[in-house]
Amino acid sequence: MASVPELPQKSAVLAQNFEMLIGGELTRGQSGESLTSYDPATLEDLAAFPNASPADVDAAVNAARAAQPAWRALDLADRQQVVLAVRNIIKAHQDDLALLDTLDTGSLLSGMKGDAQGALWVLEHFTALSYDLKGETTHRDHNLHFTKREPFGVVARLLPFNHPLASLAAALATPLLTGNTVILKPSPHTSLSALAVARLIKDVAPPGVINIITGDNERVAVPLISHPGVDRVAITASAQAGRRAMALAAENLKVMTLEGGGKNPLVVFPDIDLDFATEVAVKGMNFKHQSQSCASTSRILVHNSIREEFTALLVEKVQAVRVGLPMNPDSDMGAISHRAQYEKTKHYIAQGKKDGARLLTGGEIPDDPALSNGLFLTPAVFDQVRPEMELAQDEIFGPIISVMGWDDYDKMVEVANGTIYGLTAVILTNDINIALKTAEAMETGYVEINGSVSFAAGSPFGGVKQSGLGREGTIDDLLSYTQVKSININIM
């Protein structure tokens, strides 16, 4: 695949100062230390950004605490105006922010532009939903008994590396609308767009209402989660990171929600059209994000009567996925987002072979000279995968599909549910009774029938088991940033 000329705005978006937002001021941090972001497609350094210290964490928490009473006292309409102002600023700069995310993540520019559109939608969506924040009344006697929804205070939100701008928008909207002040901590792998947003929205909200800090997780995330001045924590991360965060938050009995990982099954019944089924399987792997999306259906459980034909067609379609430079419009998949994730993906390819799974295609460094300096791998398909293998148990967060056959329905359900995860499941069949029966049987928080995971607007998203706590995307998401106060008035 041919190389692509640099977009003219690349130099401009990287020329800015990437500074944190603490207490309404842009800062490099008290220590002045920094990390360097690099482009996974070329391994070229992009920009330096602050590596905050625990003192910066203290400053952000103190600023957020100081600002929260006045922010809480505002009318909802005033808080809505701030959230919509953030939305309008992101809209005005969405192309530059999408480009930053592409450079930082290695994901396709088209995908990051889609994330920018998603960021706008989520800010609008939660602003509209916030009108439905309300308490309840109880009619137990002639007195007045009612509840109010009140904010927690200071909310810390830790963002994932795979969808930086989209996750930032959701992380701002729900706490701010409910009267909390916010401290955002983006991933150290993909911090640039968050810091660009910090500069753009510096004066949108009163000082201390929105704080954005960056840096190494041990140095910044750990003291932030455990800080006694933080009242509520939300994190999007792996199950391992989520367990650690819960332990840290438990020290002060903080309320916490977690959007964790998945090892999501795609169940293929023998009555489904194979061309459609394989299209869903490919789309469901989110190759435009290198399968670095929590909902990717990386485990395919296909009925043995069609397994051979299904697998052959799947391999053909996966081989057609064009790995290329993220800004090339002809690319279908970009670069693995950072070195540790790249090495992890290669480990699972090697481990799968060692455990006896058969690699049918992919898992190789592309031979395109234009990709020789980056973290590129071709998407892999394994069959002869056994349920106990690491390929079938661990969340890889990379472009590896594991195919397993089944004959017995009950055994298939057991295998589908046989991991520590329970985020999503996809079911492909023309039999509505089987579809609904299987949906009930899946130990997941989200099920899609006859399509890849769609994140349907208004449908709650979240997992069970070690895939997380809480639900996102609906009124329940907003409510989770409030506490219930019961008020009882005796009528004299």
C-alpha cells in the first residue's frame, strides 16, 4: 500500500503546548517533568506532555473541592449551557482533535472522525436526558415524604487509551450535569487530545469545575483514586486494573463504576446465511481500531455443520482487510496503539500456536515497506481452539479471532459463559425463539441479535462478572453520579 503525504494540519496540531488544566489555569505541573507521546504507525515522537506529580493531584482535588459548592448551586440550565459550550468547541475543532487521536492511537482517521461525532452526540444526549433527573414522593400518610438527587462532590474519571476524545466527552457530561466537579485522567498512551481540549475549554466553566491531569498511572492515577478528597471514581480499564482500582477506592469506601474488558462470544447457528454471518464477524472485530475495543467479538462459536465453510469464508474476508497507514483512506486497519499492546498481541499469537491452535491466516508483520517502522500486524484467525486455551480465555485487545465448533446447545452455552468476563454477546440465527432463549442464557450485560454490537442509542451498556459495574449511555448513567437524600415533613 502506498505511503500517504502528511496532512498539512499535522504540524499545526502538534505545535501547541500540551498543558494540564488545574483550577482554571494551564500548567506543566509543579515538577515540570514530562512524558513523550509517539506515533505507533512510525514510532516518531509526537509531543511532550506533563507527567503530573502527587502534588498536582492534590492541587486538582483542592481546586475541584473549592469549586463544587457553587457549581452544585447553579440551576441545571446553567450547567447544561456549560456542557453544550464544550460540545460546540469540540465541534469547531473536531478535525484537529480527530487527527491528534489518529496520531496518538494508530487508529484510522475515519474511525477517529467517527469518535469525534460520537463525542458531540453524547454531550447533546446527556444534556437532554438531564431534564429527567428527579426524586420521588411517598404517600404513606398525610405527611410529606420525598427524595432529592444530590451530587457526590468531586468525581475522578480515568479514561481508556482506545477512544480518547469520545471517552472524554462522556466523562465530562454525566458528572457535570449532576452538579459534581471533575478531574479527568487520560491514558498515558493517548493524552494529547485531552490536553488540546483542556486548552480550548479553559474558560468555559468556573475555575476548578473541570480539571484535566496527565501522567504515569503509578504516579498520578493511584494517588488520584485513593485521594480522600475524591468522592466518586469511574474507570474504563482491564479487569486487572479495575480490581486494583476498586481496592484503592475501598480504602475510603468510595462509590465506583467500572467499564471493564470482555472476551465476547459470537454464536453462529446453522440456519444463518454464511455471507451475512462472516460480514458480522469481521465488522464485530472493530479492525478500524485494531480490535482495541471492549465489545470486539473475538470468540466465534459456530455450529459444526457449517464450521468448515464458515471458517473458509471468514479467512477470505479477514485476508481482505487492508493494513495500512492510519491516514490512508484505503486502509482498513492501522497500527497497534502502543508497544506493550503490540508485544502482548504477538505473545498470544505465539502462545496459540504453542497450545495447539491452528493459525489460518495473519499474525504477521506486513511486508509493505511503508509500514516497516510501525507497530503493524495483520489480523489473525485461529481455529481448533479449545475453551481452556489462553486464546479463548484472556482479553487480548488485539486483532485475533478464535474459532470454536459446537454441536450440543447446552455445552455451547457453557463455553460461551465460561470466562471471567460478561460484557457482550452476539447471536446469529433466523429462529426468534432460539435467539431469545440464547440471549437469556448469555451471562453478559449486552446482547445483539443478527448484527455486530451497535451501542444502540438509549440502550444501557455495561457488563457483568469481571466486565464491570454499572451501566453507561442512559438515565441510569446520570443517576449514578447522584446520591439519594430522603426528606420527611410532618404536617402540623
